[in-house]
Amino acid sequence: LDEPIFVAKRAKNAQKVRQLEQQQRQANEQLGTVRQDAIRTYATLVQDHPDYRRMDEVLFSLAFGLEELRQYDRARQVYHRLIKGFPQSRFVPHAYLSFAEYYFGDGQMREALQFYEKVVEFPAERNPVYGYALYKMAWAAYNLEDYRGALQKFVETIEFSQSHPEARDV
């Protein structure tokens, strides 16, 4: 509803803005309820069905949902379990990225860089966050005042995006 709200504001239609903002609040409340239900379902699967054949996907979905609810510590615990239990999973780069983003946001650039490097260890062809990790590696290096390293990573990011036009993460 962001776009219709924007249009109503530009048209100076205060009544329409209030109506749309109320709809948006209701939708967000419903979304929160659905997320919590999904998290409970994923947690039940993890606990009651540990041999479920797609457990890596369940762990990823659980961790992602926890992040959406801003329960970052719990999410990282689940991501850690995913990394340790399913090291070949297609979701592991996302898990490493979560750790990298946590450290980056906390200003711990060396730690962030280490996790971004783990992300790019997975082949770009099977790693939907490869380009983004390259990009963030450049910023981590910049923040560490490694300007030459930052420039190199920015160049790698550009080269990656040119050679992988299908990538949506850069």
C-alpha cells in the first residue's frame, strides 16, 4: 500500500491517506501473526521431526522468520545449526551472510569480512548472494581503510554483475 498512500498524499487526499494507512496497519498486524504461526510450525518440525529430509530448508526458514521478527540472537543460533548440520546446503551462504551483516552493522569489520569471505567460497552459479557479499566486502575493506582492497572488491563486483546479468543481488 506504500504506492497508493504516496499517490493519495501527493493528491492531498487526507481521507484516502487515513483509510489506506489503516489498511496497511491491519495488513502488518496480520503479517506478524502469520509469521509467528510459521515460526511455531518450523520450530515444531525441528523439534519433533529431526530426520525430515528438507531440514536445512526448515532451519533456514525458521532463522529468516526470526530475523523478520527482529529476534537476531535466536536467528543466529538457528543459522549456526544449519551451517554445522548441513554444510553443503544451498542455504549456507545465506546463513554466513546473516553473520556478516550482524558484524557489519555492529561495526566489527574484520569479523564481517571473514563471514563475507565464507559466503563467496560457494560458487557464484549456485549462490544467490554472491554479488552482494562481494559488494559488502568492498565496504568492509573501505571501513578498515584498506582502500586498495576496497577498490579491488568494487571492481570485482562490477565484473561479476557484467558477467552474471541474471544475478539480482548486485
